[in-house]
Amino acid sequence: MNGIVIVDKPREWTSQDVTARLRRVFNTRRIGHGGTLDPMATGVLPVFVGRATRGVEFFEHAEKTYETTLRLGLTTDTEDIWGNVLTQQEVHISETEFSAILQGFRGKIKQIPPMYSALKVNGQKLCDLARKGKEVERQPREIEIFELTCLEFTGETAVLRVRCSKGTYIRTLCKDIGEALGCGGCMAALRRVSAGEYTIGEAVPLQELLDTAEPEKYLRPVDTMFRNYPEVTLSEKQEQRCRNGNSFSMKLEEGTYRVYGRNGEFLALSRVENGVMSTVKSFFEV
């Protein structure tokens, strides 16, 4: 089986737990996921099966959209409500004050990765060091927040919609917003509602996949992850050169294309530069 299944990951499952179970469901060792979700998070987790695993590397850079609950007045060592409480105080923030502070977190910003993360420093995961009570210096990294909207505000909590670049830590965003307000804050819930081209409306509950006798019906073609690129169908000679890994002349505007054979088979993601088409990644069966 080859394709992509969009899983609605349940709480308390790691992304690796999901792929491990789906190896048995799809009866293949060739399986991977696009974009790790922490165990407490739910939502869109694209899982790549068979030949589709060749597309995982492209998915790592995809934009993600989350809905998160920010708890104000509470800080923890993990930057979420599941950690050890560091400070707690009453909150006296108006919705107007809260909305105004969000403006400083839109666009390109700097973010210091949390200690409780899988990032490595000198070959060691930060989370492993944190569990030993150690803290090391982390360099700020540039991320981009394309959308930051308050969906609900109660005074103590705020539900936010965040569309962001790769490498964004929503826990840290919640902590930083709390700090900017002067009351502190941490993440209380997290749900990924889109990843790349895929949305929560397309996602299948994990239990439904585990219970089905026909898992193949949930697989989406690998080219769906590139549906924002224009498509082009090759001639017989062009298709032969593509299958052999060769470049060839192509009178198209410069850019990236989904490339198909004459029979409709998705062959490759390709790039046109100076009138020459070259394969970025092939997906046809050899």
C-alpha cells in the first residue's frame, strides 16, 4: 500500500506510538509521520505509507495551524499545565489589553526553545537534561506567526488560533504572551487543525483506523500534498527522460510542478529553470 492517511491523533499517544500501530494496520515497515505532536496534543497527523514516505522531507517545512488554550496567571517548568507549578497569581487583564499585546507576536519573531523539547545540544536532548534538573543556554530562533487570533477570552483563559512556520513552539508562545502581560501564562490545551495542505476535516480518528478491515480506503494519493503546485503531463519522450532521471527542455514558467505520465500516474515533483525541467523528487514505482 502507498499513500498518505490523515490521522486525528488522540491525547496521550505519541506520534511514534501512532506510526508503530499503523505499521501493523497497513502491514508495512515503510511508514513515517509529518510533524511531531506532543502526547497531550490532538489533531492532524499525516502518516506516510510505503512509497509515499519519500514525501516526508517536504512536509517538515509545511505551515501548521493550531487552536490552543492559554491559561493566564500560571507558570510551570514545562510551559504547559502538566508541569510543576512555578508561580500562580490572580489575573486582572481586560480583553482589550489582551488583544493589544498579541500584535507584538505576529510576523517574524524570536523564540527560545523550551528545555522540555526534543532539540539536541551537544548530542543530548534538552528534555533529557531537563528531567535531570539541568538547564542549558539555548539560542533564540526566528519563527514566523502568520495568523494569531483570539477566539475566546474569559479573563483567566484565552483560546487562540495560531498559523505558524516550522519550528514554532506553541507552549513557548503561550509563556511569552503571559510574560508580556506581566501575569505569566502557560498552555492548557493544543489541537492541530491543519498541517500543510491537510485539515482536521479530512482527518480520521485513530481508533477508526485500528478497527477497520479496509485501511487502504483511507489512503490519499501522495500528490495531494503538492496540490498547491500546478500540474503538467509529459510527452512520451519527456516521460522516458524523467523516469531515467534526466533533465529535458520544457517551455513553462520557472517554478515547481507536479509531473504526470500520459496514463495519469504521478511521476515526480519537478522544477523548471531556464527552460529546463529537472526532478526534485521522483515518486513512480521502479
